[in-house]
Amino acid sequence: MSRAQQIRAGICALAVIISAIVLIPTFQSWSFSAAERAAAERDPALAERIARVDAKAIRRGLDLQGGMYLVMEVDQEGMTSDQALDALKRVEEIVRNRVDQFGISEPIIQTQGTNRLIVQLPGLQDPERAKNLIGRTARLEFRLVRPAEEMQSVLSRLDEAFKAAAGASAEPAGAAGSAEPAGAAATPGAAAADSQRAADPFAPLPPLAGAGSAEDEAFYKDHPFSAYVNEDSEFLQQHGWAYYVAEEDFARVKKLLESPAARAVPVNLSLQFGDKWATTRSGKKGRLLYLVNAQAGLTGDRLQSARAEPDHESTVYWQVSFSLDRRGTSMFGKLTRENVGRQLAISLDGQISSAPVIQTAITQGQGRITGRFTSQEASDLALLLRAGALPATVTIEEERTVGPGLGRDSIRQGVTAALIGALIVVLFAVFYYRLTGLVATAALAANVLILLAILAQFGLVLTLPGLAGIVLTVGMAIDANVLINERIREELRKSKTVRAAVDAGFHNATRTIVDANLTTLLAGIILLWFGTGPIKGFAVTMSIGIVSSVFTALVMTRFFLELMARNPQRTKLSI
Amino acid sequence: MELFRESNIDFVKMMRGAVIMSLLMIAAGLASLAIKGGPRWSVDFTGGTVLRVAITPTPPAADVRRVLAGAGYAGVQVQESEYQGAAGRVHEFIISLEGKDTGKDAAEAMQHALTAGLPGTTLELRSIDAVGAKVGGELRTAAANSVFASFVVMILYIAVRFVFRYGLAAVVALIHDVTITVGLFSLLDKEISLQIVAALLTLIGYSINDTIVVFDRIRENMRFRRREGYAEVVNASINQTLSRTVLTSGFTLITTVCLWLLGGPVIRDFAFCLTFGIVIGTYSSIFIASPILVWWAQRQVVDKRRPQPAM
């Protein structure tokens, strides 16, 4: 054996052996049965062994194991670039904190650009809950509720503002202006009847008036906002009198409050809705409406701990009890001492979950949040409060969720397709090229082995398109062998000796192999730059596969073919 | 065993027929694209939500549509897909809500509506793809840029390795391949998704690969067979590499066809795109790219024979 051949043999053997060693944990990880994995729940030693093996195995993408991929955007409007960067960092930190507390193993949380956060949660059972936990701002605020007289005056200020706005838009808009009162008149009869009481909240319930009467229309025109705000004392969730917006008017009122005319509310005050639908004893349904201080008396920043527990006053609902830090305790003590007998609203992300009346000063720094929570809602809320509020609102811009069932099916189908494809390729290669076909098969097997080992060693993710990339590589890897074999056949046709034909064949084929694979590699690199998630997985396996297939063809195939050609007695090559 | 032993097919002569066939295919695709107002972009690019659920026992699709319409999702498309999963047959409803910036809650709201509206059934979430309008726009730009970039890179690569004229011929073949593939997707009413763009990029690399093998041989032959005409050299080169071209395409096709038929619904269209693309890419390497070189060379010869205007 020549020196060059010895080197080639050594490199091949080394590559294959190292790859096989690197892949041992992967094979172990894949061979754990479902029963073993289930047993690991009770057996910490086994669980640790499995975790250790899994950590070194090829990582499966979210599309194969199920999970959630989220791209979230942080609202940085009005921030300087330093503040924006800081906000993004804090969002990342808090989201990480929340995910850790939620107990998801191996989450990936990373920032992208200046305003985005990418969150990947593998093997997720309840995507909706996870999204709520991750994306929610969770800003807890305690705000004093303003007395009813102030509510009345704010309502009439809003009426004036909306009348002025309607008048201003009606004049230039002409006919279009009349559309709004017409729309208002079309509201259902029940709302129209309720609205009558809004003018005189203490009047008894009037008989139902016919919807759309001229009187109603005039009333709506005169009270464009307060007409939709009703009062009742019979709410199950609220002691005493409460303002509310009926279910059918809720969307309209919400819109009104977002319009510019809603700035008529004094700056030190704020109108906030209850967070859930409330019902009266007589079955009326609506959202409670509160007038609260714009300045929060205390915020969730001062929270020390929070936990979920059953609601003492209810058999079904849960509550969240919290304790405040030292500064929070003294602030809360002062706030409650000075306002005994008033309502203190507990507001979460601008919606009020409850507004209990302060009975006595609370000086121990402890309290509870009730709001008809289920046990899960309460424990999630407690988690959010512990992890802290996001410094800015976050919106989910992209979501890719794969359920565990689809993940399982994808693996099975992908692997089946890959194995059957590879089998047919091998059979065909051996049938077509005989002995050199076997050589090509060996090169192909080494190629896949090396490719998988690189994935495992560098922690790259195997996705379903990635699996397709491996299969495609199998097809392409044989390309190099085909080029070599076709060249050798050509040379043999020129009646060269086997040895000369093999030498000349390699000599001529090498440049073409490198050339041809380089273009596909270039395409792979462009894909790597363009793709995210599963597609990146495809680009990764294809690019690695191309490089390793060139290696196996030029080193391994060459070694075997030269070995066969070395024998001077050999006058024919099985090709 | 050998295919095409010392074949001597006159490909250059078949060029006219090939060009007509290609033009017909391109025209059919473009007509479909024109009638349908462009390719059918998936939510990856338009923004929107695609929800895949399996409901047992499986209700009729009409019920699914009715329940969703009742919940305010009247504009949704409901498609069905049935296949063999790891644990028996799977019957999926693919519910797509396109175009709107549906935000994060549409998938959940539709699931809740289905659970409430189809009592007695259980619902299994298979997947959610929700893309905001903004991200959709960014993905569109990225996809267009990457396809464009790959054309430029391929021209440059071949121009450096060969001469510019070869690069141009190769890229004409590429544009031919991509146009016909996108046209076929329009004719079959299939969506262009991120995966399909990835498949197209792969094809661009793969199709060039075939073309390079032929060009490489042309260059090699030009050194030894100077006395023959350019068309003869090109023809001989195609014939000499024909066995290799058909074989490698054949091997790759085996794997992509397996993926297409057995790989499951998630990558079915991706594998289909690769399969068709490899066929069309191989065809264009033989019948389009190399004949363009001949045509170009002949034109230059004709130009030179023209009487030059007196200066």
C-alpha cells in the first residue's frame, strides 16, 4: 500500500470510528422505550441517566417532538434606543423566569434584532396556557375607586365630548354623519330600555319601550356615551351599586373609549372594565365599569411572594394570596388606613379583577386577590406575579405550534420514507454497478454516519425537512460515485488497464465533483441565511451532507477502488 | 449494466421542439398565474392562521364550517386530510384564516368554538401556524431576496469557473425551471409556502449541478476537438454525460418520490416540488442550457459574416 493510500485508509477509519462513538448516546436515547421513560418519573436515578444520554443525543426539532415556537415583539414606542434595549433585555429575563417557573425543560429564549424575542418550548401540552403565561404583561396595580358623583360628572363630560365630536364630523362629512345616530338607534330594545335609567339612575325599571322610537333616538343623540352605561345593585360579584356596560354594547363602548374624544376623562382619573362578565341576580350580563385613580396606590413591583389557594368564601373558586416587601407593607398600610370604607380596585393589565371595600387598615403587608379564578388561573396568576410584570406590552407576531401527535406521526413517516428511499437507492446501485456499487453503498453509509455525528456533536437540530435533507443527501452522495464510476467506465472503454482507468477516472471526476457540489452548497448556504426553524434544519443537513459526501467519495471510494485496482492480475473491474 | 452506452442522440437538433414544449409549459403556468392573480401564497407570506385539528368522532366538514361561521369565522377555508399516523388513521381538518391580521387568539377562539359547538367529540390539536401581517411581509422580502441572491451567485460562480456566457445560459435554464415549477403549483392550486421556497432554492442548486457537469465536459472537449463544429462538440458532450445525468437524477428522484409518497402531510408538497423540479431541471440541463450555448455561438458566427458597414 502506498503512503497516500495508508493515509486515506487511516482518515476513513478514524472518521467512521469517531462518528460511531459520538452517536452512541443518540442510539441509546432512541432505544429507551416509552415504558422506561414513564418509569423515570418515579425513579430519579433512571431519570438522570436518561437526561444525561438525551443531552448528548441528536436534538429533535419542535416539529418532530411537538412544541411551540413564538416570535414576540416588544412595543418600544416612545422609548430611546437605550430604554428600548433595556426593555427587551428585561422582557427576556422575565419571560425566562416565567418559563422556568412553569417547569418546561430545555426552553430556548433568545432575542432577535432590537425588538424581538424568540421563545421555543419543546414538548408542550397546553399551548394556550403557555401563551397566556408568556405574553401577558401581568401589571398588578391597586387603585382607589372614585365616588359615584365623580362618575356622574365624568359621564356627562364624555357625553359633551362625543356630541362635540359627532357635530364636528357630521358637518364636513355631510350624509355620512347621519350614519352614526342611525346605527345607535338600531341597538336592541333591552339596551334602549336600560339606557333610560342612565339619565336617572335611581328611577325604577321602566317598562320596555319599542326599539328605535324617536324618543330613544333623541336620547342617544343627547347621551352618546352615558346611554350605554347602566347601574345595578344586584351584581353577584359586587356589593352595592355598580356601573356596568351590557354585553351587547361592550364592543361599542370599548371603541368609544379608544377614540380621541375619550380624552375628556380628567388626566388623574381612568375608566377601567372588570376582567370578566358579571351577572345580576335577575340574569343581566355585562362588564362592570369603574372610575379609578390614574395613579396606582401600589404596584406589583412591591410584591414579595404570591401563591394560589382555595377561596375561603367559595367552594369552587380560587384566589391568590400575596405578601408585600417592607416598603410595600408600609405603603399599603398608609393607603388602607387613610381610605377605610372606600373601594380599592385590584387591576391586572388595566382590567379590574375585584374591588373590595377596605374594612380596616391592613398593616401586615398581606392580602388576597379574588376574582372567580379557577385553580389553574389562580396558580398561573401567582406565577406571573412572582416572576414580575413585563416592562412593555408584547405581541405575538408568529406562532408555530406542533402537537405531540403530529410530531410522532412526522417522525415515523419521515424515518420510513428515508429508510425505504435509501434501500431502493442501495439496491439499484448494487444492481447497476455490482462491486463498485457496494463501494458506493459503503461510502453512502459512512456519509450518513458522519452527517448524524456532526449533528449530535455540535448540538444541531434535526427537523422533518432536515430528515428530508438527509434523504436528499443520500441521493446526491451517490452522484459523486456515479461521476467517478462513469468516468472509469469511459477510461476502460479506451482499453486502459484497470489501474490506469481508476487513476484517470478520479483525476477527471474530482474537479467536476467539487464544481457541481459547490453550487448546491452555495444554495444551501443561501437557505441557511434565509430559513428559520424547520427549514434551517433542512439547510443544515443538506450542507453538511454535501461536504461529507464529497469527502467520502474522494477519500473512501477512492481508497476502495484503488485497493481493487492494485491487484496487477485484475484485468476487469466489476463496475 | 449500462444505460446509454456510447449514445449518439442529436440533442441540438431536438432543441427547437424542446423550446416549443418549454414555451407551452411556461405559457400554461403563466396563464394560470394571470387568471388566479399570482401564486397562491400561504399564510407564511400573507399573514393569517392555519389550524390543524383532529376531531373524534369525525364530524362532516359542513358541521365544522357551520360551527366556525357561527363563531364569527365565516371566511375560513376548511380542508380535510386523511393519512396513516403512528397510532392509526388520522383525519385532520385544516382550517385556514387568511389575509387578516388575526393576531394570537384566532387559533384558540376557533378551538373553543369547535369544542363547544360539537358536543360529544374530542378535539386534538395537531398544529398551529399563525403569522402576523408584519412577519408575513418580512418573510416575503426574505424569500424574494434569497431567490434573487441565488440567481446572482450562480451566474457569478459559473462566470468565474467558465465564462459569462455559460453563466447566462445556466441561469436562463434556472429561470425556466423555477417558472415552470411555480406555474405547475398554480395549475394544481397548491400553495407557495416557506417550505416550497426552500425547495425552489434547493432546485436552483441542483439544476445548476447538472448543467455544470455538461458544461465542464464541453470545455474539456473543446480542447481536443477543435476542428469539429461547436454544435457537434456540445452534442457529443451531452451524450457523454447523459448516462451520469440520468443516473444521478434517477437516484435522487428515488429518494424524493419516497418522501413525497411516504413522508407524511407536512412535507408532501415540499417533496413533490423537489421531485418535479429535479425532472424539469434535468430536462433543462440537456435541452435548454447547452443548446443556448450553441444558439449563441451560431448567432455570433452569423454576425461576423455580415458585411461590416464602412467606417
